[in-house]
Amino acid sequence: MGYKEKYLTHDNISSWNSFIGRVFEKLIYYILKTYISGISKEAQFQNLCVFSESELEGNDYLFKKLSIKYGEQAILPDTDMAIVDCNFSNQWLSEIVAIISCKTSSRERIAQACYWKLKLVASENYKTCAFFSGNF
């Protein structure tokens, strides 16, 4: 009996999908963190940083930079990670370079990626930002 079968005997399929989604996110985060630490030796990439969703939520300035105005409300896009060109002397001058959304199901990816792409393109905050949504 494989790991999936053992896990499923204790919980239902949605828990398995949630587990796989979290593992996938952590894998992508580790790959990006490792890659960016490697290229940060070059001058033009030295201020790049990768932030996970929890790191973004705990950072007021990034939270505000990521927010999209929707009428009177400010909403956050579907953001699992962000790559930021950090300005360490004045964090408000930092730029969101990329927003990464990790999905493991086609249904989630299609609906959410299309919605957020439209919202991001319409927002002033994201004129120079790339949005990536991977389905693996």
C-alpha cells in the first residue's frame, strides 16, 4: 500500500488534495528561493526576494502594495508567493516583480487565474508585474 492509500484511509480525498497543494507550494517556494539566491550575486538581481503567503500577510507594506482597489474595498489577489525587488532603505519604493499562484487542479487554475489576471491588468499597482499560475 502506497503513501496516498495509507493517508486516504485516515482522511478523505479533499484532505489529500489539500496536502498535495501545500507540498507543491513548498517545493516551488524552495526552488525559487534557491534560484534567486544564486542569481542575486549579479548586481541587477541583488535586491530580489521571495516571499511566501504567510510572509506577505505579516508585512504591512507588501500587503498594501499587493491590494487591489475594488470600489471602496481593497482585496488581495490569489497570491501564494511574490518576488519583490526590495528597496531596503525605503520599502515603499520596492516593486512587486511577480505574483506566483500554485494550483494543482485545472478547475481552480482556469477560474482563478483568469479572474485575477483581469483584475491585475486593470490595477495601477501591477503595470510592471508578471503573474504566473502553474498547473502541475
